[in-house]
Amino acid sequence: MNREMLMLVDAISREKNVERDIVFGAVELALAQATKKLYEGDVDIRVAMDRDSGDYETFRRWLVVPDEAGLQNP
């Protein structure tokens, strides 16, 4: 699938005459939005795609706060 992703990005870039980085950004955003649907609530998901291999990693970001912030366990 990674090769297919690279071919897709190249095809869209040529067809629409936009830079590859813009297309990569759009694909990363789309993958992040699709991944968000797997989780309940408001989650911060990031996707990083390797521009050479087409491999991508999905990350869930957490907000870490000090204990003295007064948060309660649900």
C-alpha cells in the first residue's frame, strides 16, 4: 500500500498542479481524521508520512499536567 500512496500523491500533484508537500499534508490530515473516528471523545491524532517510502505512523497526543493541577479521577 505504501507504493500506492506514493503513486497517488504523485498523480494528484501532477493532475492538480500542486506541490507534493501540500498533497502529503492533505493525506496526513485525512488519515488522522479517519483514525479519530476509532476513538470516543475529543482526541488529538497526528499522522507522519515518510515522503520517500510512503510509510506512515499514527500518533495519539496526550496533554500531561502536573499532579498539583487539581484534576480529579473520574
